[in-house]
Amino acid sequence: MRLLGIDYGERKIGVAMGDTETNIASPWVIIENVGHGDAIKQIKLICEREGVERVVVGIPKLLRDTSAENEQIRSIRRFADDLRKENIPVDEADEMLTSAQAQFYLHQTNSKAQDDDVAASIMLQSHLDRLQN
């Protein structure tokens, strides 16, 4: 099954592609978030074009209280709900510290790439690993 991982941000949306057959997630693309409706259309188009069966949206958990929600989390959940309204199956996964991990990785490899799609691939890989266990 092909999966799309999303690291949603106000300005940019990191997208990763993975599948349950190979159990590998890879950075795919970064979408400029110029508007909610446009972002939904772009994700829907990617899903149709690439045969994606499920989308995994990263939800950051707050370190001090993992049950609490802030405006960022509510915004991401609205985005996930709007994908569901487009008949796209959506799972939510913990994305806590994935951006920091992506930045560390890119720094270690001296890459000039942006971290959004790398963060999405880290979150999606973690989700795939949990599915295997």
C-alpha cells in the first residue's frame, strides 16, 4: 500500500512517499502553502497521480502535556479533516522532534536541502515501522 506522509506547516508542507511493501519512506516534495484549499487540491492530485491509498499527517505532541492541543495542532487537525472530506483516508502520527532530526541529518550530511520533506519522511518511516510490529 502506498502512503503519503505530510509535515504540515503554515508556509510549507513537507511531503514524503512510502509503501508497506518495501517499508521505506523517502522525501518527495515541498509544497508552498499559499492557501488551505490549494494545498488540499495539490495533495489530492498527488494521491491520484501516485496511487496513494492513505495519508499520514504528522501531529506534534506537546512535551509538557501530550493530551493538550494548541492552535498549531488544531490547524493541522482541520487540514486532516478536510482531506477526509475529499474521501482521502487519513491517519495521524506523532511527529514530535522530526524537524529537529531532519535539521540534524541535513547538517551532518552538509546538505543545503530544506528540512520539511525530510521531516515528513522521518515521521512516515516511524509510522511504517510501527505497522510492521
